[in-house]
Amino acid sequence: MPEEKKKKLAMVIFSGDMDKLFAAFSIATGAAASNMDVTMFFTFWGLRALKKKKRSGKSFLGRLLGLFYGGDISRSSPSKMSFGGIGRWMFKKMMKAKNVPTLAELRQAAIDLGVKFIGCQMSMQVMEIPKDTMIDEVNQCVGVASFIEQAQQADVTLFV
Amino acid sequence: MPEEKKKKLAMVIFSGDMDKLFAAFSIATGAAASNMDVTMFFTFWGLRALKKKKRSGKSFLGRLLGLFYGGDISRSSPSKMSFGGIGRWMFKKMMKAKNVPTLAELRQAAIDLGVKFIGCQMSMQVMEIPKDTMIDEVNQCVGVASFIEQAQQADVTLFV
Amino acid sequence: MPEEKKKKLAMVIFSGDMDKLFAAFSIATGAAASNMDVTMFFTFWGLRALKKKKRSGKSFLGRLLGLFYGGDISRSSPSKMSFGGIGRWMFKKMMKAKNVPTLAELRQAAIDLGVKFIGCQMSMQVMEIPKDTMIDEVNQCVGVASFIEQAQQADVTLFV
């Protein structure tokens, strides 16, 4: 009984901006709902999307980075019109008014639909984000070679 | 008589920055001129590229958004060196000196070459951009599922 | 004796940000090390990654652009937390502490692994960056049509 092969989507999530994460999770959940096999590879600022709660690294620079960029997914700001937090508040408000799900809700939908979350090991080391500070649904923390392997087999590849 | 299948390019245009839009439309027109079937899915800030003229939403936040981001394609600023409009002026000047087409001209070339423009319905709702404020060449305003469908069949996919 | 066809990766490098270039070269070297055929098409700000040394254009605006954006790959700043150079210093420091290669080292690794570097002719003209100011390993400076040709044959395509 030959099973039709699922189409595959592989995304690099480099950005931690609210609006870009929103686009990324919308595409990921949309694809998973259309019966695609979806893998998201989170690297650099994108790792914020996987964090459990505010936490900083241990070195001085790690703590400095945490100060400005330590929050979880709900603390992300839009890439434009950030205005020191006003942009975030404004977009949340506009989205709520239109009954659009929050980022955390979209992420949960992705999990429920079987989207695979992979963390970039090297970024986690450089930015001092240990695995135990990330949500439990992170499937694995691996090097870029693992992403390449996924991407080679994918029908759609995107860098966000 | 078997016709050779056209290669397909599907792009997400998330950015509304002058320089990124320039790159996006250059790739789109280049691909269409090379006989590819091209679809551009405009979402978030990218929707600016499809607007007819300056216009704001109706709610207070919609009007605020319009104040800072309400212009059409000719009002986009580069992602770097924006300097409150100086960057835009400077790039326009440098491009003109080298006989490079403007963004509006590039968009028209894309239309003439048969590039399909699709607007992201959810972003249009959140950002309060009704369809009648967009250029007539916008083929349809649809959800992310329609983009996924296009992307699955595409040979090249890009997120700009 | 049929040789298996190499998988192909085609990237547009639009960004000149330190962190994005880092991601781009990591993916490129990772892919080349996995025996993929890799082409990087550098355009706009991304051209900085190929410059030999600080140099500005000849026109007044070209010189102004050089003043703010004239440095080579080692002068790139991260896309977030730039803080007038502090971000660059901080990331270099954090990466060094974790024995992560520098951007210049990553670029050299890409060259050694046979990654092809292509410069976007139109951007070079607009931004007044002549070929002789770029590193010798730039294979060719061509129009967007050449990139389209590469991308059509590619298994993975990314816009960074």
C-alpha cells in the first residue's frame, strides 16, 4: 500500500522580532495544517521564541545580553516602530481586536500540529542559553549540518 | 504535444523597506523574464508595496500606524541609513544617476510580465488596509494556506 | 558509471549585518561540507562581505555611503543591539570565548570548500563598489538573471 510522500517545509528562524515570528509561525502552522512535514531551526535571536522565561547568561556579556534580550516570546518587539515597547503593546492590541492569536498561542498550535522545533547548538553556546531554559517541546539542539540534511529533502525552504 | 512545464517562483514579501522591495521586485521581474511563473505573497509591512496612496486605518491605533507607515511604495525607506528620509532621497538619487528604474517602475514591469500579486488577508485586517486602497492588479487577498499551496509546487521559494 | 548528482544550495545575501552574515556563511560552509554545490549571490549591503578593505565611491553620495558603510567584513555590526559599535565588540568577544570562528575565517572556510561567490552587478554600480576593491575569490559579477538560473536548478534556496 504505497503511501503518498508528505511535502516538507524547512525554515531557519533567525529573527526574534515579534512580527517576523508571527509570520514564521503562521506559515508553519498553515503548512502543518495542509499536511506538510514542518521543521523549524531556531538560531540567534530566533532562539527567544523557544525560551521558557526571562533568564540571562552567566558571564558579564551574557548578563548584558539578557538585560536587553532576555525575555521570552511574549517580550518580542516588532521589527519596525518598536518605540521602546509601545510597538509591541500596539500590535498586541490591534491583533487582539481582530481576534488574531498571540505568538504563544500560535506556537502552541504549531506544537499540537506536530511541527518540529530544533535549536542551533552553536548559537545557544554563544548566547549562553542552556537547553533547560527552553520549552520542553524543543526536539533537539544540533549543529547546522542537521538543518542542511532536513533542507536537502525539503520542498520549501525559507530563511526568516 | 507535451508542453514543458514552467519553473515556478513563490516569494513571501514581508518587508516594506525600499532596498528589500527593490531586491524582491528585481528577482521577480528577472524570473518572469526568464519565463518562470512568479507569485508574490505580500504580508505585514510588505503590503505597502501594493497601496494606491497614503491612507490610514479607522481605529486610533490604525491611524497611528498610518501616520508612521501610511505611504505608498514611493515612501518606503531603506532598511539601513534611513536618517528620517535622507536615506530614501540618497538612494533614489544614486539609482537615478545609474539609470536604475524606480520601485514603481519595477512593480509595473512585474505586472506587465504577468507576476501574480497576492495580499495576506489576515495582515490586511490587522493593519486595517482594505482591498479598495490597493492597486487594481492585486489578484486576490487570501489566507496563508493559499500561499502554502503555491509554495509546495514551486521550484524556488524566498522570504524577503 | 553514473555519478550521483550533487544537491545544490543557492543563497541571496542581501544583508551586511554581522549576525546574518554569520548565519549565512555557517549554512554555506555546512552545506559545502555536506557535499552540496553552493552559490552565494551578494547584493546591496551583502556586498560588504566581499570587500577587500575600506573604500568609498567617487561621487558625493558614494563617499557619504562609504563613510557609514565603507568597511570590510570585520566592520559589520549585528542587526540588533548595535549601540554604535559596542554590539560588534560584544559579539566578537562572546564568540571568541566560545572558540567560534570569525566572519573572515568562516568566509575563508567557504572559499576552501569551493563555495562560489557572485556579486550583483547592478548593486555594485549603484553603490559604487568596483570589482577591483573586492576579494579575488569573487567568481563573477553578473545580473539577477544569472542568479535565477542557479536558483532554478537548486534544491534549497534562501534569502538572507
